[in-house]
Amino acid sequence: MTARWDAPGGLPADFLQSRLLYRDGLMLIIDKPAGIPVHAGPRGGVTLTPLLDSLRFGLKRAPELAHRLDRETSGCLVLGRHHKALARLGALFAEGKVEKVYWAVVVGAPAAQSGTIDAPLLKLERKHGWRMVANPKGQPSVTDWTVLGRSERLAWIEARPRTGRTHQIRAHLALMGSPIAGDVIYGRGTADMAADILHLHARSVAVPLSANKPPVRVTAPVPEHMCALLAACGWNPAAEDAGIPADQARA
């Protein structure tokens, strides 16, 4: 099982360099580990922010986040290396031009093979925390999904959000009766199957930085904590290592 990064003691200053997936003059893409938030929160602890200085690579300023991932979500996280790059990336994300692909293991496989969830999401404050709920007064939220593999109780889902709302994929998959394994907020008792570690991974991004060139496409490796349940659903790591697409490489 992958180590958690929210334990006391911090991380080495060059930790993020070992997780660098892509680098050019405008953008960096790193493989964010599960369990570490991108910003400081009320609970304190380790965050990515103070570690970004190790990714300057000769520039005067540290890179900054072009978007966000939840604390418990792993995978592709895009950084802008300077203000002009951040403005460009921010516009691409806001306009929905960045292709984002997530892998999830869900409990309760959907009957259909694919579909679209179109449900506005509204933040609901509660005494012991908050969650996103489907509500007509919420922000428009749309997620396309496809089943890549199945087991008796589980399904391996590829989710492609068209919008970028907080907890969107988690809330949408739970709404259709297939909460993500390890989700203690939306899972309704499914967390015991995954030792309380969310099985949601930002698998890849495609960023169209230039109108005259193909998008920059980057894929993050499957995190260790998701391997067992993905394999139970038919994921074949050997085929992946050979470069065979997931939808053609069942175990």
C-alpha cells in the first residue's frame, strides 16, 4: 500500500522533482500523491505549496497551480511557470479546453456501459463538515463516464468531466449509485474496501498550449494503493507497461 503523506515530519525539499512528469518553458505537470493537499487547510500538516520552490529550474519564481486536485486524489496536476503561463492555462481550464481523464474504482457497478451525468452541484454546509449535493440551484456540472472493467462488486470507471466543480466526480458517481471505493464522504459504507484511501486518480491531461501544435498529453502512472482493486476489475499492468491502451488490455 502506498504511504500516506499527511504524517508529521514533512517531506524532503526535492520530493516533487521525483514526481515530475512533464516540463517546458510554460508548464510543469507533476504526479500528485494521494493524501497531501495542494493548499494549507484548517487541519495544518504537509502541503504541496512550500515544495514548489524546488521546481523553479532556474526561474526567479516558483511555479503555481493552474487548477486543483482534492487532497485524496492522485495524479496529473498542472503548474504554470510564470504569470503569463498561468493566465493562459487558467483560460484553457475555464473554457473547458483541457481534456481531463480520471480513473476510479467504484462500488456497485452500473448496469450501462457508459453514460453522462448532468446534475448541478451545490455546496451543502453541515455541522460536521460539508459536501456537494445535486441541486437545481447549484453550478452546472457534467461528467461523461465509461466502464473499462468489472468484478462482482466493483467497476473500473473512466470519467471525463466537462466542468471542473469541487468533488464533481465523487458526487456524480455516488449520485448514480456507484460511489468511489474509499470515499468517506460520499461512499455510504464503502470505505472498508479500500482502507479509507480514495480510489480516484487523475490519469491524464491534454493541454492545447498552441493552436499550431497537438495538445501536450501526459499520463500519470497508477498509484500503488489502486493496483489491487483495478486488477480485480481487469486492469493489466503488464499490458500497460507495453503501451497497450486500457480498453484493449484486459487481464
